[in-house]
Amino acid sequence: METQSLLNLYQEICKSIHDVDDFRMKLLGLLPLTSLIGIFALGKDSLFATQTAASQHLIGFIAIFAAALTLSLFIYEIRGILRCHNLIIRGKAIEDFLGVKGQFCVCKEERAFFDAKLAACVIYSTVTTAWIFTALHFGFGLSIHGCTFWALGIGLSIGLGAFVFVKRLIAA
């Protein structure tokens, strides 16, 4: 393949990885928004402050919906992580062929434990945990201790499971 074609391909890969990263950051920005909406929805002047059966059912529905939405966004985040990984491999191959040390060489050398994969798993599982707690405690009236135990167990399982899953996919 001629050098100019490789440079054009390299430029497209750089643009693609930037676009995927930009979209992932925008997606991550939705999480605080949904959390703030949930906090305001549980405020003392809201429908939920009445503590009626209808308001508890509504809280449960909102919290379960928010947890499901968070998990859906997390799945999309995993897709973005895998797409970036594949783009980095392709970009690194072009850099190797051209004999240059560019941004993708640096990406492959950064094999830190604390990376974007771990951060995504922690953030998304933490938000999911908060929504599960909200559903169990405010929606279904379970005790704080029981809600904390179940929400943490589910959230940690989701986060650790996703982290191991992504690490294995990328290692393959």
C-alpha cells in the first residue's frame, strides 16, 4: 500500500477514535443528569413526599427504569471501549509500518490497571447501585441495611463482571 493511502487511513482512524471518545464523554455526562433528576424527584416538595402507595410504586418504577437505562448506557460504553481498542490496534499497525512512534504507540504502552475500562465500570456500576437502592428502599420499603447489602452486591457484581469481561475480550 502506498504511503499516502496509509496516511489518509491513519488520519481517518485518528478522527474516528476522537469521535468515539467524544461521544463516550457525552454519554457519561448523562449519568449525573439522570441522578440529579432522581434526587430532585425525591425532594420534600415532590409527589413522592406524600408516602402513599401510589408514590412508592412510582418511585420504584422510576428507579428501576433509571437503573435499566444506566445499564443500557453501560453496554453502549463497552461497545465504545471495544471500538477504540480496535482502532488503536489498527493505528499502531500503521505507525509500525511507517516507522513512527505516534499516539497509538503510546496507547499500547499504557497498560495501567487504572484505565478508562476500570473508570467506566466503577462509574456505571455505582450509578446503577444508587438506583437499585432507591428502588428497594423508597419504592418497595425495604430496610436501609437490606437495601444497601443488595444494591452493593448487585452493583459490584455488574462492575466487576463487566471489567473482567472487557479485559478478556481485549486480551483475546
